[in-house]
Amino acid sequence: MDAALDALADVDLDALDLQQLQDLLREMRRPSRRLEAARTQITGALQRREAGAASGTRSPGRETRAFLTGELGLSPAEAKEVSGTARQLPDAPATSDAYLDGRLTSRHTAVITSCLPNIPTRHRDTVEAELLELAGKLDPVALGRRARELIARHDVGTARTLERRRRARRRFSYHQTQDGGLRFAGELYGADAETAHTAFAAFTAKPTADDHRSHDHRRADGLVTLAEAALRAGRAPAQHRVRPHVLVIVDHAELAAHQAGDGGTLQLGSGEHVTFDEARYLLSDCDLTRIVLDAKRAPIEVSEATRTVPAALWRALQARDRGCTWSGCDAPSAWCDVAHLDAPFALGGHLTPNSAALLCRRHHRTYDAGGWRACVDGAEVTYLRDPDRLAVTDLLRNARRHDGPGTANRRDVGQHGRAPVAPPGNEPIPVSKRDGGSLRSETTPQGSIVESTAIEASVEQPPTPNPPPEGTGPPGSSRRRDHPRPPVGEQLTIDAAPRGDPPDG
């Protein structure tokens, strides 16, 4: 084996063309499978040797699995699968022959060997032959699905027992990572797995021409959108008569530093600190609560929550846009933010139907990143490429440089805000409606959904406008109400409330 591998290592791969490289991989397929089969056979012999020498107090196969993980470097899951296949392989002679001959992969073999013990003895040879034929046509996940179908067809009682055992293995966990993210891991089976799969698929947008996200990125975005939709529904259990909110705390000193152009950070409810750029979508559309603190930072006054986007404007945009207004995006309005098309919220930008539009989270970020202008013409919203348009962060920096901290430079807003006419040489992008989003998940041959990935801890929960107080303006147009800046010693608590009725309490 070493000599053959040495000869392979001496091959000049750069000198081979595409067809030769593919042929080389095809030639390696059968020998590599045979090596895996030989390893499984040796593992089975090792387990039988261990079982013969083991006392009644020791777990059979434990030392073999420890050897596979400690000496051979297999993961615990791989060691468990190899040892399980090795234990069942002697009872499936036709499968064993196909595996040793290199006609089966290790995963196909594991599916067949785990299925056969659950088939009545008189039907095993027929089922084994059928599964071996299917293994040459199906991937391990599809083969596992057919294997479970055969079990249920021959013995429904056994199928129910296996379902209960799989359900007992369900799990889901998440924890915060040292870099401020959330890592997920879990397994679901049967109807639970199908429910989760359906929900993920519903909230994961199909890729469009301008969508350069990976499949995992779109699934991560879909998971966040799914969480947002759950919060907006307002059916989550309340705490102290208040529905769950994404909480952001803005300290006066940090707010002053941000207005002065010296950065500044916000604190999330989990204790994580993020920049104003990360939480800009929360600040644009949220509930604002002012909390006055004394010298010892004890709360002494709490104001009523007020809205930054009135309900009348939200309803008007829902009726006009019906969803994300970016070209090729089909995200419904429930997934969208209210985007400031002229001046951003931090520059005192007023929101009216002619200066706002619905954008999904991804395209809201794209628009704020700069390089685009927006034109609202009646019910049509058009986005035009304009490399000269500043990003929101540059616009804020220019405003502070020209007019001082905390003020808006209206000249910059007029120059770099929305443009009613396309610049020469730039063609407008046609309007379309609606998009979505991603979590890395894998369907196993056992029929479970396994998820394991780290996604950025995005807590941007766009809220639903509550009904505005009387006298704030006619439906369909609104202006951002001026909120007094908190004096020294105050904090702003920003609750990204779900869209719907105002929270109780």
C-alpha cells in the first residue's frame, strides 16, 4: 500500500489535463472503498476479541471505540458508525461482499446493515437484494428513507419502536462564542424534522441574480428571519405582561461619543457591545424608552415607549410596496424594514411615503452601504447605481465634519441622498417585489436534521409600528417625532418590539 501511495504522490498533477484528473479520481474510488471495508472488518474482529475477554462490568466495544478515536483520529460519531457497521456486517453476507469489493460506500453499508436486523428473518434476503440495487442509484439519505419505508411495510410495530427511539435522541443546544456569536447544534427526527425543514425552507430565499451569498449564508439569514417572524406574531410568553423584545441600551456618554464622531457602542440585552452601525436598523424603527439614572446609576424615572415609525406610514408602505422593493427580491412585507431613502435617521431624516420604502434586511444593508440612489414615482420605487453616493457612515461623518457633532448637513443630504433622475450612463433597475435568507443543516440517512454552525449574533429585530397618538398626522404620511436628547446620567432603552399591538405594562 505504501508503494502504491508513493507512486501516486510522484504523479505530476499539473501535467494532467481535466479528463486525466477525473479518470485518476475514478480509479481511486474502488481501492479507497476497499480500504474502508478492510478497516471495518478489522474493527469487527477487534470487537469480538474484546468481547471474549471482557468481564460483565465492562461495556462491550468501549475499548475499540477508544482506540479508533485515540489512535486513528476518528471522531466519536465516526467511531460509533464504524463499530456499529462492523458488528452487524457478518449478518449481511451479500452486503459484506459488495462492501469488500468496493461497490458500496461506508455510509451506504451502514444504512443497509442497520436496517436488516429490523426486517423479519424470512424477508431479509429479499430486502437486502433490493437495498443493494438501490444503493447504486441513490445517495445515503435517500437510501435511508427507502430502508425505513421497507421496515414499516414489513413490520409496522418495529417501525413505531424505532421512531420512538429516534425521537428520544432529539436535542437542540446553542451557546455564545467568545467572538460574540451563537453556535447551534441539534438533531430532530420524523414529523419534528419535517416541521423544522418546512419552516427553514419557507424563510430561506431563493438565490437571485444579484445574490452572492452562499447557501449557508442564506440559511443563516432565514433563521434570523424566522425568529423575527415569531417575535412579530406576538404569541411568545410574556414576562411581567411585556412580550419578548430585542433590547438595546444606549448610554448617554456613548451616544455623545457617537454624535461627536468618536465611535461609541451600544449594549444588547445579552450584555454584548456592538457599534452603532450594527444596530442602525433597530434605531431606525423601534420603541424608545428614556430611563433617568441617579448618581449611583439607579433608575429614578422611566418614560412611556414611543415609536419612530408611525403605524399609518407602515400601513401605507405595506399597501404600496407589498414587500421588498429591490429588483428580483420577493421578501414579503413581514420580513422588511422601513428604509430611509433620503437622509438617515441619525441625520434627522423625515419619513414620508416619498422618502421611505420597504427593504428586506439584506437589501437594506446594501442600500445603506452606498453606491445607490432611489427614486419614488407614485407606487414605483426604482434603484439606480451611483458610485458617487456616500454610504450612511460617510454621510454621518461628513455631517459632523461640516456642521459639528449632533447636527445634519442638509447640503450633504441633498447631494448624496435620493436622486429623482438617473445619472447619465446609469440605467434604472426595474422594480420588483419580495426575498429571504440561512443555517447550515444536513439531513442524515437516519432521517434527522443536524445543524451545526456559528452565525453572527444579529439581534436586529425590526419592530411593528404601534398606532400613533392622535394629532400626529393623516394616514399615509408622517414625520419622525422629535425625541429630546437624554441629559447626562440618562439612558435610552430601545425595544425592538414585534409588529402588532403595543406591549402591555
